[in-house]
Amino acid sequence: MTTSQTSELNSEQQIQAKRQKLRLLVEQLQADVRPWLEHLPAVSNPDPLVGQTRATTAIARAQQIRSNLSHIYMATPAGVIVEDVLDTMSQRQQWSCANLRDWVYLANPSDERAPICVSLPPGTAEAALTGLWEYLEQAPEQREVKYQELIDNFSSAEFRHYLDLVKTMSFDDIPGSELATVIVSHTERKAWYFCDRVSQTTLFGDIRLQSVEGTISTELHLIKPGAVLKANGGTLVVNALQLLTQPDLWNQLKHVLRTGKFEWAQPTAQQTAIHYEPDPVPIDLKVILVGGRELYSQLKDLDGEFSNLFPYFAELSSYYPTKKEPVAPYFDFLTYVQNRARCRPLTADAIAELLATASRFTEHQHELSLDAVMLVQLLEEAEVLAALEGEPNISAEHLREAERESEHRDRLLAELNWQSILEQQIKIDTDGEVIGQINGLTVVHMGGVEFGEPSRITTTIHYGDGDIIDIERKAELSGAIHTKGIMILTAYLANLFARQEPMPLSATLVFEQSYHEVDGDSASLAELCCLVSALSELPIQQTIAVTGAIDQFGNVQAIGGINQKIQGYFEICKRRGLNGKHAVIVPQSNVMNIHLSPEVRAAVLANQFSIYAVSHATEAFELLMQTPCGEALKFDDQTIFGLIYRRLQTALAAQQSSPEPWWKRLFSGRRAENSAEN
């Protein structure tokens, strides 16, 4: 055996050793639920507030301050059932309802168009008005006993004042056809009200109109309260998005909170002749706006008053960090979810599967999802499957089948795209070797769903000044982040091969058969590998697809959509027939985000599919081209960088020894003649 053959054999052994070192084990492809199951309690209590200490602390502090400058914005991620969270929070924190009052409007003896507002102890409005009626039925000289009874039973300065006002009057002396109406009555004390369908009527109430013999008028019973008055003395929760899409209502609410006073608007803007002005209602209210974090950011930027009125920010978490928090409380959250789903009990393997699914929802192997809606929906579907089979308990297979059915419902567009690849309408090679061609991994967002699929990236090399022409950018199909990624990989190559001398070769780079904007830097590792292949003239294994971002030093950085990308490429390879060589290369920093389906894990276990995690671009080069990288500035035909360096030096020498073009000689001669004449 010759020295070169021995060297090649050693290089191949090194590559195989690195390949095995970088290959992920099947145990690394989903969260390990066994340590979590060790904390499963014998009995758990349903709790929707698990993992929400930060938010509940903020709300508790704001509730302790009764001020018009201490309201709350609660940011809720998708999947939070707001009513359950607030109900539990209000009970646990004992939100104040000591200031709740019943509110009534009484006919004004001196002006029937200006009813008098009176507050009464909660739950006493009906009894107070009955007593007032009995009070007026008596002769003025016989009212003293009833008067004393009323002021003793109903602690209200406004009510006492009204009794004094009508002390000598009869029904005939009070104008209008109605004596009183109840606006708000707290027969059951409720600490908070939720206005999730926001309009002028639901939030602020209104004064309605009636037509009697062609005459438009209003009466006491036509005064209708909104959520602001119903929650007065307690807490009002408002859907922030619905409120803020109606600027007039938002401004009106701010005015109420600033002034501490609710004033009724005129019945309609068109009926200018109607002048009906009930007394303003004093407001003692805590407001919680419920919406997304993005909306909170916009409010802070666009409304200078917002931070003054809503200084408390309470953000609910969408995940439970098992590395920072004890796992046992999470089972209380799962009990809450099971109760909400009204499902039959779960077997031990179903609990393990539910934990794995909850972790998959977060795309992090050390976190568990707090998305109650998604978990409830999963359990509801598993409940149906168990019921159809007549099983008393939900098993892990029921949960897996529910997940498969859910994925199948959303998969039509993905399958249409994959079919176009399988039919070669979109050319994607998953076998063989090609110079300057690689399969990048992308996530497609289409029709409200997202899925992964491979995208063919190609590179060609030509003489030039070292620039990389991004065809996507030239065609204005490249987003800013993708363009940044191209600049970074250009800087990486320049740092390797053009520290002291210019690069005499240029390249063109393109996503083939891509007809929409390309953005993000997750393809920059694949693009760099493609460039290195074209420069070294070493072929890339088409069985391996690549995703990952890079920095200027070649370090591979985390990207998003890792699971969809792996799953999308696996589907193409599976349908063409797995051959044991199919694989994906992903960033090492994304390993904790991997949660793959049982089908992919089974293929990895059977050595039919592989996943390699790399930390540096050179590891990806060696996996794809099965050749060591070597040193960047050294002639070596047995290494990737050595081949590139030789090619660059050859091109540079050819460039320097080439004769000067005729047009340059012509113009340089004329410049010399002009200089001589001068």
C-alpha cells in the first residue's frame, strides 16, 4: 500500500469517526420524560396558574393599590383560557370587592331630565326602593318612623339626602311617570367582570329612546348600564384588542379613569332636541386590559398617557421551565386541563405521552407547554377515540392517534408540495453527488399552516474580484436577513483565503425554482457549503440536507423551525425509499429544540436516517464532501481548503500573467502622449 493510499485510508477513518461523533442518538430526538414522571404526585389539585408567579405577583401588587394610576395590562399568549386564570387569581388573591355598591336613579323633584344618582349597600337596591315607595305612600306627618327605619337599614348619604328632599312631597309632586330604576344590583358579590365583546353599549351602557305617539323621549327604565358600572367598586377586565380598534371608546375609558367619574352621553347624536342628563356616577375601578405583548408595545409607543394609567405589566408565560422550577406543580396544571376536557382517566403511559407532547409544543426538551387550549383539544379528541373503542381509560396510543389525525388534517398543502418534488416538477436530488449543489431546508408558511421542505441551492464559479452574486437579491426576492447571511458567509471566506491577497474568483448563488421572497439566515450554512464545494470542485452528498446560520468565524448558530425542516426532508426521502445514507445536518445549539415523530425516531434507530449536529462549518464540509478541511493557506490536494487554495493561486497567477487588454494599452499610450505634450 502506497503512502498516499494510507493517507486516504486514514482520512476516511477520521471522517467516519467524526460522523459517528456528530450523529445524534435516538434518545436525543425528544424530551426525556422519565425524570419528570418521578415527581408525579399521588393526588393533584387543578391549577391554571402553574408557572405564572411573575404575572400573579404583579397583579397582586396592583390590586393592593386603589388608585386611578395603578391599572394593569395582562399579556396573554395563545392558549390561555383567560376566564379560568382570572377566576382562580381573584379567589386566591381575594380581590377587593368591599367598595361594591348598588346604584339607582331616582326621579329629580326639580328637573325630570336630570335623575339623581344614589348608591346603596350591595344587594339592597330592591329593598330600598320598596321602602321609598312605602315612605311616599304615607302622609308627610307620619313618615318619621319610616324615615328612621330607612336610614338605619340603608347606609347611604345620598339616599338620606333624597329622603330629606322628598320629605314633604307626594307622588304628584315628583315629575315624570317613574319614581326610580335600579342600574346595578349586586345580589351576588362578584369581584370582577369581563368585557370580552367591546362596544359602546357593553362597555359604557346607553340611554335608550322610546317613541310615544310620534314623540321621542326617554325614561328612567331606559337607562342601561355597561361593564364599567357593573364592575364599579371591583375589577373590570377588558379585551384590549377590541377596545383599541375603537379609538373613541379607548379615549372615553381613559377619561373615566382619569376623572374618576362616569358621565352619560346624550341618547343619540342626531336627536339634538333630547336633553337627558342623569347625574354622573363616581367610579372606583381597577382595570385589567388583556391582550398580546405586541399590542402592549404599540400602546407604549403610540399613547403617551398609557404608561401613566397602566404601569403594571403582567405577562403570562407560555411554557413551564423544568430546569428552574420543580416539576410536581405541573401535574396540577395537567389535572386542570383534564378537568376542562372532561375526559376519562389517563393510563401511566398516556401521562408520559402527554408530557412528551407538552414538551413538543414548546419545541424545547426542558420546557413544558402551558397552552391549555391545545392540550384540552388533544385530550378531547383522545376521549372520543377511547370512547369509540369502549376503553375506560385514555392510553398513549389514543393520544398518538389524535396527534396523527390532527397533523393529517393540516397536511394537504404540504403533500401537494411534496408530490411536486416526487414527480420531479421541482428538482430535488436525494441521491448521488453533485459539485456546487446542496439541499437546504426551509419552512413554508402557506394557507395558515407551516411545513418543511428541501430547497435546491446551486453555485457556479467564474473569474472575478471575489464577490458573491446573490441572484435572489438581484431579482429583489431576498429579504434583509437573508442578504445579511450572504454578507456574513462572504466575510468568512475572505477571512480564510483573502487575508493578504485578493480572491480572483467570484460566484453566483441561487435558490433554484424559488419564485417567492427568501428571507432568514437559516440557509447560510447550506449556501456556504455549496460555495466551498464549487470552489474546491469536490461533490456534495445529495443524500444529506443542511440547515443552520453561521457567523464570520464559521460557528454554526441556532435557527427556527428545526422540527418541521427535519420532518419535511424525511417525508421526501421516505417516499422515495430510505437507503441508510439520508440525513440532515443541524446546529448543535438546536439539539434541545428537537422533538421528532415516532416514525422519524424509528428510522434513526434502524440506521435508515441520520441527524448530525455540528458546531462549526468545517464539520459540515467534511460530512458533505467526505474530505478533511485541512489548512486554509496550504497546498494540499487531500484537503478541502488545500484544493481551494491551489485553485485560487492558479487563478491569481493566470490573472497576473495575462497580457494587458488592447483597449488598456491604447488608452495608456494616449495618456503618455498627453503628458509629454504638457
